[in-house]
Amino acid sequence: MSSADRDQSTKLLNGANGSLQEVKVIERSMNALTNNNDTIITTKTKGFELIWNKLSYSVKTYSHSLKFWHKKETHLLRDLSGSIKSGHLTAIIGPSGAGKTTLIECLAGRRRIGVTGDIIVNGVNKKVKLAYNSQSEALIPHLTVEETLLFASKLKNFQMNNLVKVRLIDDNENVYNATTFMEENILIKLPDSTYHHNLVRTLITNLGLECCANVRVGNCSGGQQKRLSIALELVSSPSILMLDEPTSGLDSVSCLQCVTLLRKLSRNEDPIAIAASIHQPTARILSCFDYLYVLSLEGHCIYNGPSTQLLQYLNRFDLTCPQYHNPADYITEIASGDHGVDVIALLADEQKKATSDDLLVESSVKITKIGRKSRKQKKSRELLKTWILFKRSLLISVRDPTDYMMRATTTAGILVLISLMYYNANIGAIDGCGKQNPAEVLNLIQNVDQVLSADPKKSTMLNFGFIFFSLIFVGFTSLMPTILTFPLEVSVFVKEYFNGWYSVGSYFMAKNMVNLLPNLVFPIIFGVASYLITAQIFVLWRYAYFCLVILIMALMADSIGFIISAIFSNNVNAATIAGAVSQIPLILFTGLLVRIQSLPDFIRPFTYLSYYRLGFETLILTIYGFGRCEPVKEIKLSDLKQTFGPDIIPVMGCINEYGILDNITHKFEKFSDDFYKTNPSLVLQGFGITEDDFYIDLAVMLAYVLIVRILAYMALSYRANSKK
């Protein structure tokens, strides 16, 4: 198109008043269109073919008797060969357990461990894009259909300017084509937002989703959700589309509509290869498929060819389908062994003989390489995709505020409970210090008794309990929401990551940014309010450090929740149990229930793995350390005589009977020197900690936050890239 034609097309597009006229996108694979991996598409893809040759898949299982473990290798797919051609719709059918889903996942690259044989794409003249859609709808129920497609388009097709071929239509429905310009289709450049909206509107129209475009996905019917799942994969114009049971859960009419839609998509202007596993299709649905690939129970292929030639092929082996009997049901009966195992073996051998060994050509590309390239992200777009994912996650949180409401309700309820329990108790006012001069030794003894007393108005034990409870409360309110919600989202993440929407890093950063809001707000609210309610010593830096430690505890617990959720992503119950059980030894090592000094030497180093211990010691030092207790003067035996008067003489006489009177003064003064000069706080002495431990514990906690976040990222990455 000349520059003059481009200017004229721009005028037509903008209209006389500068407003945007209707633009119908008729093709996305155009000259100079850049896909989401910066590969320039120069020609259409025609005549390419996905081929698998001598494909087998096995899994290792373990069984045990009373004495021995036995390893067994189970073959699910056996020496399969076949192909899927562009512009054709292929059905993979067979009885339950035949390996239809397994074959689809192997061809899509989802399963790699245990796979042998070749899976390649022949006749490639551009970068092939593969899309896979699992049987379960991995959709976000809180977004509308249009929002779901818009976010998908922004994640998969971002570029600042998008070139698309369009037809321009005026108000009178006149199409400006070859009679107006040199080209039938005009190539124009659309702004990014316009491009995505036009693409989404086109997909919604083509897949019949207009009636539910503004309806939340969770409220859509099963058929609408199936079509939305297909639309999500069509956003990036895939060359190969693999669908696992796209008609499961649908009625016969919806099934026919879904398959008819797939047939239409396979024959569009830029043809794609579509393969779908189907369970018990009707005769009419079966006729919509161009090719059939039939699997038997033991993972053998017993038919691979045009759907119209199935009955003719079976007649060669004296297998005649009864009149008015569904051919799909008949071939499934054969594959199930209803006509004998020998028949399956005969058909499988015939398919192996018909397979050509010369399937690899120079232009072939392995499917594993295609999968790796599709998941490879351009680093310059990582921040943008992180921002898009953050906005999507934030919108989901607003639409479903259950997490926020539960945290807010729990935090408010606990603060009210603390207010009632500690009303007028002033538990933070007791300093836990020794007395300051020898004349108050009796008061010293009484003060020591206060440390161990059960009287809530005199005991520092009550404050220890408050600190202990605060750590557990903040830890569990940050840990459990992550454990309970993330496994529900992981199926969406795995599907989108596998289909190359974004990287693990982008998703992890966005998820952490969204989780940061409740993990900042509610712990800080709890720390600020509870510190004042319990009448802790009001020194600004102590107040700030108390809230900081509470916040670090929340971040630690959230990261641990990420790790547990990634490991048990397929089982919410197991994740919940693992989350609760994993905290028990950490809580036991806090130092309040069991004193660290009383533990065996070989166990003590492991107590540093407990972030509850680090948080507890840091809070104890924050409240009771750093000059809250002034240094105590030395107490000598002469001070005791002066304090107790002549009453001390009978005591000294008793001591004299044991012959230690000469040494008692030295021992007492040495004990006094060690006891008081080391640390004037009875609380710090009781827990065996010093003010130097504060900086160590705080540094270790901050390091743990970083380390646990890295481990959470590694667990998520391993889950996403696990080779089944």
C-alpha cells in the first residue's frame, strides 16, 4: 500500500469529525505483525503438520509387600504414530483409561518424563505457537468474560502499535475494499488499547459470547465457559490448538455447537491444526471431525484416518457396524476389548505397518523446543506484565473481598477480646527490674516473686503470654489465607504460564504485591492498637520496633504459606494440615513453653529455625531491654546486716555451724556481682538473653524473609515446570 493510500485509509478510519469508525479485524497473522515474542511473521503458515512417531509413555509405580518394595513400570501409550494437519479437526477417541488425555498432554509438551519417541512439526515457515487447554476450566470466576479476554490479550499480545488488516465500513455498511484501494484489505496501525478491544469484540462475536460479555465467568453456563476457554487460547492466534475433553459436562446441543465452532476455526483464513479428545461423541458430532485417532485400553492405536472411512476400514477385518448404531460407540466397544483382545492386536499391528518411518524433514521443529520458546519471555516486558497481573489480582481482590473481610473481622474481634481480658491490668507497666539499692532487698525479693506470680496485676508472665499470643495470631492470620486461596489459583497460573502468557517471576512479583497490602495493613493495625491497649512502655522507638517485628512475622508466615501451597497445590486439605503441623515445633521452640537453656545441646541450634523464637526474643528485648532497668548497685553482706538488723545474727550462727561463715561473704558478693552486673533485668536473666541478641535475631529474621521468599519462588517455579 502506498503512503497516499495509507493516508486515505487513515482519513476513512478517523472520519470527518475525527472519531473512530467501526473496524472489523479479519486477520491477525499479517505482514510485519509482531507477536508476543518479537518474532516477525512474514507469511502465513500453510501445510504444516504435527507428527509423532513411535511415541510411548510409561510411569513408574511402587508396590510393597511385608518385606520388600517392588518397582513396576506401567505403559500407558505404546508405540504410537500419527499426525495432525493444519486446516483439519482431529478427534482422539477411545474408552475411559485408554490414554486420551495422556496423549494430548504428551503432544502438547506437558508430559516429558517417561516419554520416548519423536514429536515434531513439519513444514514450518514461521514460528509455530502451541496452545493447550485442559479438561478442567482454569478460569477466574470473579472477572467478566470481556475482562478475562482483555487481560489475556494484554498479556499475550502487547506492543505499543499493532498492525492489522481490516475492512473499513461506513455508516451505510459500505465496505471500502479493492474498488476503493489497490488492496482488498487495508493494513492500518491501531493504538494498543484499541487493538485489544477490537480483538476481544471480534472473538466474543465469533464464539457467540455476546450475551454474557459483561457477566462474571462464575455465573456463566458450562457451554459458555468452554467457549471462553477456547477464546482465551485463540487470543494469540495459535498454530496448533490441543483440547482435552472440550465437550465434557455439556448437553448434546452444546457439544454440537462447540465442535462446529472448532471446525469453523480450523478452516479460517490462517488455518490451524486442532486436536481434541472426545468421550462418546454422537454420530453427528463425529461427522464434524476430519480425522479420527482411536486408542485402545492398553494404549495402542487401532485407527488413524478420515472419519468418513472408519466403517469401510473396519469392514476389511470383518467388523461390521450394526445398522443405526453410532460408529463412535462401535469403535469404542472394539477398543474396550468387547470383540476380543485379538481384534485389538490385529488392528494395532495394521496401524504400525501403515506408519512411515521417514517422518522427519529439514524444516521440522521438536515440540519441546516450541514449548520452551513459547514460555520464554522478553525481559523488557517483565515489568509491564507484572503490572498487568497486579491490576488483575487487585481487581479480583476487590470483587471477592472475603480474605480482607475475614482478616479485618478477626483482627477487630481479637483487639476487643484483648481489651476485655487486660482491662485496667496495665500488664506492660511492670518493668521486671531488680531494685536499685541495698536497702530495698526485701522489695527485691518481692519483685522477683512478681515475675513468677499468677496475680495478673503484678505478674510479667501475663505480658509474656500477650507477646506469645501476638506472634501466633499474626503468623496464622497471614499463613492460612495464603494456604487456603493459592491452591485454587494455581491451575490458572499453570495453564497461563505453560501457554506463554508470562514468566514465573512476573506472576510471583504481582502476587506478592497484592498480598503485601493485607500483610501490611492488618498486622500494623494489630500492633499499634494492642501495644496501647496493654499499656506497654510508651517510647517511640520501642513502639516502632514492636510493630516492625509483628510485620516481619506476617511476611515470614505468608512466604511459608506460598511454599506449602506450591507443594500441595492439588490438595487444599493436605496444604491446610501441613501448614498447621509445620508450625507446632516452631511454636514449641519459642522459649516460653520450654526454656531454651533446658534443652539438650544438640537441639538448641535447631531452635534458631523457629521464627517464633526470634520474634519472641526480639519483642522481649524491645519491651524490657535497652536501659529500661538501671544498673543495680553492689549488695554486700554488710548491707544485709544493716537492712535486717540483729535478726541476721541467728542466721549467721546457723551458717557458722556448717563451717562456711568465713567464705559466705565472698560467695554472696560474687553471686551479687554476677547476678546484677551482668543484666539488671530479671526478665532478660530469666530467658538467658542479652541486648546483643536483639541485633542478631532481627538480622536473622530479615534474612529469613528474603530466604523464604526465594524458596517460595523456587517452589512455584518447580511446580510450573514439573515434568510429569
